[in-house]
Amino acid sequence: MSWIHAILDQSPEIALFLSLAIGYWIGRFQFGKFQLGGVAGSLLAAVVISQFGVHIDNGVKSILFALFIYAVGFDSGPQFFRSLGRQSIREIVLAVVLSVSALATVLVLARMFGLDKGLAAGIAAGGLTQSAIIGTAGSAITKLGLAAEEVQRLQSNVAVGYAVTYIFGSFGAIIICVNLLPWFTGHSIRDDALKAEAALLAGVKVYGPGEQPAVPDIVGRLFKVEQSAGQTVAELESQAGVTVSVERIKHAGSFVGVEPLVKLERGDVVLVVGRRAGLVDLAGRIGPELQSSEGMDVVTLTRDVAVTNPAYVGRTVAEIHEAAAPEMRHGVFLSALRRGGQPVPLQSTTRVESGDVATLYGAAGDVQRAASTAGTVIVPSDKTDFVFHGLGLALGLLIGLAVVRVADVPLTLGSGGGALLSGLLFGWYRGRHLAIGNMPTGASTLLRDLGLAGFVAAVGLQSGQQAVTTVLDQGLTIFLLGVVVTVLPLLITMAVGKYVLRYNNTAIFAGALSGSRSANPAFGEVLDKAGNSIPTAPFAITYALANVFLTLLGPLVVAFA
């Protein structure tokens, strides 16, 4: 097998992508209600491939994870900041419960099995997948006043405990958050994510890619003028209960310019576009409907407009419609309204706010005329704004470098926490200034999927060989203790979340639980199961807290173990 090692040593990226391919293939298999998933599958595949000897640079792992967590934050920025407030207390309590129960578990196991301070701290770092504990624990060990040889031995034991327990620390969190939690609550992550999304949308129907209603709200129909002969265009349009507009008129085979005062004559063919309810009401008042008529088709389009005009901000849809000049609103239909990336119920009493995105429908000239007065037209594009997002990632990584010392304990968000915070801020800013910062859905999905799975595979390739070797040399005791440290705090926190904090939505609960353990691979699987961004807001809150609370465990374990 030396030739395999030679190939992987020359081109370690082969091992990375092979881990993804095999891992996602394994993740497709389903055993009853249990499915491993692509992320956990990639981790297992990477551990096996690592036995051939693979060197993956730490920079690759850091870049992949930064891409994943920034994309998650960017997609969820507007929703996250709206969710902050008193309703976030549950997430704060959940993060505290997991950290306290984790500390208690490690200290009890250290006492029961006679673990030294180094091994205890290493098991905490690996079992909780909080690499920062290695640094804080190692720093605390140097302050114990021990001989240099003993300090070096204890610090080596931190690395040993971490290497043996880290793999299951990642894998076990996925099992509990993705598979055990739905069984415990009796609800599917996907079903509850859809329920939460429906409640958030307040009944607004959102269609997925390739979906459209069989009975659209805005339609166009052709009529031959009989009953309405002698009426002007304005009089005909005013008879409908909702907005309709005459878009084309053909008289004796020739087209006539559409003006409010143009009179319709018997035998004319007219194209009327508008709300279905209005056209159904008008159908019997115009004349017989025609299937087609040469040259009577009109090309329509939709345009998203970020509302910035002060004349529109703070007013209801009905007020804006009434105040607009007839020539301005003719042929233009408001088909949707979004605020912070979320649809807003479209009613006459709906109040428009600055930065809302209005979707206008109609003929090209009509839509362009109305859009130019409402605000900034958002031009559809499949291009990613790398200026915006490059700055966002750079700023996030800079934030992650900042260290605040509290009683000689270094506290830092790290590259992951910094990228998440930056992603949230840049996503929120993009939600208010939609002319910049474009990131197509496909690009965002690729960053999330490749970033997370690649990060997890890199971890497996780096740590797998050492973990297996250590287990074979020293037995299973350290590994099994790591399993307890991984599982028990999550189970305790899960019980507190259900029975004390009363989480009744499994998707939200799963996001909060994975964040409270800073379990990024588990969160990635939760996000995949949910199929939407519902778990992200609670995850972002508990994840930020967990990075602080779990990092503090290093010196605490060294002090009390």
C-alpha cells in the first residue's frame, strides 16, 4: 500500500475529495429512520483514508470552515437580528446548562478514573470538540508551578486526550442532534421547520424552484368588444373591483394607442391584464373571450425594487395606490413584498417600510417607469459580489484574531465565531441595501455544503491516524470516557430544553442544541434536514455563547481536576 501513501503524500487534496465522495455515498443509506448523512459519512471516510498517512494543512481546514460559517451567517443575518430580545433567554440558559453539565461530567470522570489534569482537559477538548480548550488548559498548566518535565508531560496528555476523543465528539453530536432529538421530541426536524417557516411567513405561500401556481393571481385575457362598446378605456378599467389594465386594442385589424379616453367600438379586440378576481368580474361586461388574436400578445416581466422613496415609506399599500397618478400605476401590479428576506402578507393595510423589496409585474415600459420612482431596481444576476464578500470574510477573520483576557484566561471568538458574526452583519446590511452584496442561492449552497463537509473531512484526515494509534496503544478507556463527555451533557441539556425551557419546535431546538455545544458538523446536518434557515437564529446565539463558556472549561478543569 506504499504507492497509495506516495500518491496521497504528493497530492493530499485527492484524499479530501475522495472522503467527500465516499462519505456522501455512505450518507445516502438509510436504516429505518436513521440516516448517517453526508457530513458524518465524510468524517468516517476521512478517518479510514487517514490510515494511509495524509498531511492536510491547517490553513485548508480554516478556510473551508470560514466559508461555511460565513455563508450561514450571511443567509440568516436579517432574521437573526429580528429574533434578538427577551425571546433569546432560552438559548442563553441552554448554553449555560450544557457548559456546566460538561464541566461536572469531566470532573467526576477525572475523580473516578484517576485522570491527571492533562488527560482530563484533553478529553474535555475532544469530547466537546472545542479546540480552544487545548490552548487555555495548556496555559493554565504552565501556571501550576510544576517542574518543566511535568508541565511537558501534562501538556502532551492534553493532546493525547484530544486526539482520541475528537472524532466521536463530532460524530456523537450529529447522532444526538439529528437522530436522537427528533425521537425524543416525537417530531421531525423537517416538519417542524416547515411549521416555523409557515408561522414566520404569516400564511404567505412561497414557491420553490420550478414551482408556480396552477391558478395565478395576475392573468391576461383577450375579449371581443360587444357589451362595453362606447365606453372609454378608463371607464372599463374602473368597473373592476381590483386593478386591471387594458394593454392592447385592435380595431379593424389595426392597433390603436391605449389612452384613458380612447373609446372602444363593437368588434374591437382588447387585451386586459389584471387580478384574476377583477377579470372574472369584467368578463361578462365586455364580450366573448377569444383564445387568440394575431399580434395581441404582450411581453411582461417582473422586477424587484428596494423601496427608498420617502413618499412611499410608512404608508399602506392602499394609500400608495390612491396617491399615485393614474398614468404611473397603469399596467403595474404589486405581486409580492419582502422584508429582511421574508415575505410580507400583501394586503391593502400592509404598511411599507424603508428597504422593503417590492416585486412589480407588468409590461417592460410600465414596470420600469414605476420602479424608477419607487427606489432602487435590483437587477437579477448570477454573479457573486466578491468585493463585498471578500471584505466580509477578511473582517470576520480579523475579528476572530482579537483576544480579551479575563483573569489571565484568553477569550476569543476564533476564526469561526468571527466569520459567523461578520456574516450576520453583512447579511443584515445586504438586506437593507440590496443593490450590493449579491450572492446567488446556488453559490451560497455550495459554500455551505463544500465548506462544512470539507472541514469535517480535513479534521478526520488530520486526527484519524493518531486517534486510532492511541486507542490501540492505550486501550479504549480514554475513548469511552470521551464518549461519555460527548453524550451525557447533550442528554442533560436536551432534557432541560424539553421539560424546563419548553422547546416545542424540534428544528429550533436542534439549532440551539448544536450551537450550545459549538457542534458545527451537527448543525450542518440539522440545516440539511430542515431544508430552510429556521435553525440558524438559535444556533447563532448559542454558538457565540458556547465559544466563550466552553473555552473557559480549560483552566477550570486544570484547577479542579
